[in-house]
Amino acid sequence: METNLLREMTDMSQKILKGYDTLNEIEEVDIASTPKTEVYKEDKLTLYRYNRDTEATYKTPVLIVYALVNTYKMLDLQPDRSYIKNLLNAGMDVYLIDWGYPTKGDRFLSMDDYVNGYINNCVDQIRKKHRIDSVNILSICQGGTLSVIYASLFPNKVKNLVTHVTPIDFDTNDGLLFRWSKDVDFDKLVDANHGLIPGGYLNQSFDMLKPMMKVQKQQALAHSLEDKGKLLNFLRMERWISESPDQAGECFRQFMKDLYQKNKLVKGELEVGGKKVNLKNLTCPLLNIFATEDHLVPPSATKPLNDLVGSKDKELYSFKGGHIGVFVGGKSQKELAPAVAEWLKKRDK
């Protein structure tokens, strides 16, 4: 017994020493390296257009709307695990909203500012540039919720809508986050943080949903110390998490109270900028993607969207995996990105 323990300790010590040498070989942990160009700027927001070496084969450009939580860089984590690069390789003209990093001066930004202001302004920039009436929107998680609201308020500006792991029906107990949120006093939370919710606070909350995942990550790190490639994969993901922006308090307050607690979007009671949001007004073709093992946005929160919208052309897509695996997993690169590209191509008229 003692001999085995001593051997394991010796092996681990050797791994740590080799890991130190491997870390010394890594000069920089790059993420989001696909070339892009800034085409529009407003407050903290930047609208990017990804560079292409050839003309796009799709007639209609795509606007990616990511969540306000974390950053879009997870979609372009590394060259061989880049959802964005897959879209470019398929022939799309890809635009993306980088929400930036809100500061205290942004604490009063509301859902109205994000939907009727920022998203609409970016859509108009693309429409003007390409001289078109409507654009494709490809949205992720909370960005999907905002995009669904936008497409309901501005149906003539959205040609096709693709939603990924998007919460719509918040009256579910399948996800721990949904259960917790029903009992939180979000007014006190926002006010106590002086109108700016720290990104680190949200990351800690997500960690608590599956606390053993943290242990599993540390175990994975221990086994990857000697492998530069695996270590870089780990460090890229950790860098993405560490760069999580703070949240504008008023938008966070409304999103959590009106949606997580009161489920107003599904009930037809949600108002954004004084406008009532009616999901039946969303009539464009819809591809609604959910992840079967998603613990952050369970399928029961996503799937009802197809029954609520006015679209005649609508499809549910079941992806076997988790919330993040939808974008960074090997299966995503081989299966999901090509499926989305094919779906959009069929409707690119």
C-alpha cells in the first residue's frame, strides 16, 4: 500500500515538473484568431465582419447574436474548433456583435436598448451595406432570446432565424438555474452591486449548478500537463471563462424578473420599449437547436418555441451533447455547423 502511494506521488511529481516545462513552452494562449474587421461601433458594442478570401456564395449575410453572458470567443476558440470558421468555409458572409465590457456608466441599459437599439442598429447597418431588406440571424443562448424578441418586433428585417440552446419557456423545473431564479430577489441583487452584476459572480453561480465539474476539470488538467495540445485546449477554455463581462443591471433585472420569474414572453405579456412582444408575429423560417444534455438551458425551456411562433417553416434540431459542446465539440464541427449551413442554403433565395 505504502509502495503504491509513494509511486503515485513520484509519478505526479514528475508530471508536474514536465507540466512546468510544457507551460514554459507556451508563450501565448490565443483564442478568437479568425481575422475580422470592425464595421460599426456604438458605445461598448462593436460589429465585426469576418474577412473572406473569396466572394460569399450565400446571397444573404448572417448576423451572429451571442449572449450578454461570457463572450462570443467560444465560437472561435481555436482554428480546428471554430463554429465561425465552419460558417465561413461553407460560403457565408458572417457578421458578429461583440457586446464589449459594460461599466458603471452602462448600468441603466435596458432590454429596450439591446433589442430596439443595438441589435436593430446592427441589422440596419448590414441591410444598408448589402442593399437588402432582411438578414439571417444566428443566435446563441440569451442572445437567442433577445433575437426571438427582435424578430417578433421587426419581422420584416429577419429572413431566417437560427436559435441555439435558447431559453424561451422559463416555467420549467428541469434546470437548477430555473428553480433557483424563482426565489432570488433580483432588485436587491442589482442594487447591492450598484447596478452592475459582476461576471465572476455569474460564473460562480454556474459552477454551483454542477460542482463536481470543477473537480473533473482539475483531474483533466492533471492528465494533460505533459501534452502541449491538450494543455492549450484547457487554457483556451479557461481564458474564455475568465474574460466574462459584467452585466448591465437594468437589463439583467428585467430579463430575470420578467422571464425567469414571470415567464412573460410565453404568456404574451412582455413589453420591451413600450412594445408588446407577440411571438406569433415571428413568421420567418426558424431552426431551433437544443442540446439533449444541456444543464443550463434544458430542452423543455427551448422546444416550446416552435409551437409559439407564427412561422410555417420551422424545425427542431436535437443535438446530442451539452450547452458548450454544441459549439466546441468535435461532433459540432462535423455535424451541426454543416447542418445549419445546409438549412440556410435551402432558404437562400
